Amino acid sequence: MAFDSIMRFDGRFKDHILPDKIHILNVAFLVPQLRREFGGCAGNIAYNLRLLGDAGYPMATVGRDFAPYGEWMKAHGVPRDHIRVIDSEHTAQGFITTDLDNNQITAFHPGAMQHAHLNKVADAHGVTLGIIAPDGRDAMIQHAAQFAALGIPFIFDPGQQLPTFGGEELRDFIGQARWVAVNDYEWQLVQQKTGWGVAEITARVDALIVTLGAEGSIIHAGGRAHRIPSARPSAVVDPTGCGDAYRAGLIHGLLRGLDWETTGRIASLMGAIKIEARGTQNHRFGKAEFARRYEGSFGVALAL
């Protein structure tokens, strides 16, 4: 759970960062637009699951400044059962700057997230599926082991925390997970750190999902590479949180036992709907609208 300070740079980072001078990098970007939004992977995924009609329970540690976010969750029907307040800390905060090419530079203060290991998976009852998304490093390691010990299948989604893990730790995560989800850049890092490619990872998990931004995604499962096209957004406004929306779509399909093509397309459409709105939790849709847009994007009907 985090507060996101989202800024827009009306230029391109590449025009201000000289490749041969990155060892003495000292740049400043004028950002005339600034918004403070409710975010964090747990909150974003749970919010998107709520839109899809599912119950997602965020498990996270937050700080003494969390009250406005808690009220937002209550107003939008997102459960707060497993949110632990650490009074000595601020809630985690992300500072995200996006340029005209939708490239992003992010600074992140973990705050209360550093205490996330205090939460235990066993404290949540009736859980049928989990996701290990970016959180405190120790918490991710411990929660993965706890999911595995309890026999609860989970998605391993290392995200921004990927650089903090070594190859052996990543191999342990993958060995415990049922599914792995990464973007194309993270996928390159995973291969470098683990020494494993598609064959080695899919021998250990049911699916490896690699998102490719505007190029869609590839789901390696069942001995096949399912190529999922991107859905068409009405406008490209803000890419922040698109990955979390996509993962909510994955979870939705997994909960319902849908085939990978349908699951991937639902996930793709979730990302497209998110990118049309500023912030990570300001988009809305109803079931009929979602089905209409699904058919419009992919040429096939979605059974509600």
C-alpha cells in the first residue's frame, strides 16, 4: 500500500540524459503537473479485482498517515482486514515522473512496508489464490514460503523488488510458485540471475507470463506460447498501475478456470482501461461495458 505522487514531464528523458555521461548524472526535470494518488501493488490489484467482481484482500503494513487511504478503500468496497498500521512510520510513498514517451523514473520510500514481514499468510482464512507482489524484501521471502507451506497456489510477481534478489533466491521463489509474471525487462533480469530460460521455468510452474507493453503479452503454458494482443485504449493518459490492472485480470481468469487466451485478453483489456485514466484507482466500468469492449478489441464475445 502506498501513496503515489505522480508527475508529468513535458519532454523526453532521452533528450536530457547523455549516455556517455551517466557516471556523472545530474539532471532536473520541470514537472508542472503533480497529483497524489492512492496506490501500491496490493491496493491497486485489490481495487481492480473489485471492479471485476472478485474479493481481493490486501495484506500490508501502513503508516500513521494512512487514514485517507483507508476511507477510500471503505468507500470502494476493498477489504481492510489485513492492513496493519505501524504508528512509527509513514505509509510507503512512490514519486513517479512520466515523460512524453511514457517512460518513467521512480523514487520510492518504503516506510511502513519495511515491517511487512510482521504479517502472516496464515492470519487470512479461506484464501484460494495469492500473489507475491513487490513488498518488503523479507516479507516476500517469508510469505512465499508460507503460501507454499499452506498449499495455497500463488503468482510470483517480483516487479520493482527484482534487483534485490539473487539467483538462488529467485530460483526458490519460482520453485514455490504456481505462476510467474514479469514484464519484458524483468524477464531479461530473471534469465540473467537464474540462468533459466522458458523451458527451465515452465518445467517448474504452470505458466510464465511476460508482458510487452503496447505489444501485448506472451503466456508460456502447456508447452505453448500463447500470444496475447494488446487491447485498444481510447486514449493513452497514464501508464502507472497498468501492470497491477493486468495482474488482476490474470487472477480473475485463474479464479474462474478460464483458458489462457481468454485470461490473457481480460488482463490486456484491464491494462487498456487503466491507461485511459490518471492515477491507479480512478477508472470504472460495468460488466456490460467490459464485455462490449472485450468483443470490440478481440472480435470474440466474452461470456459474463
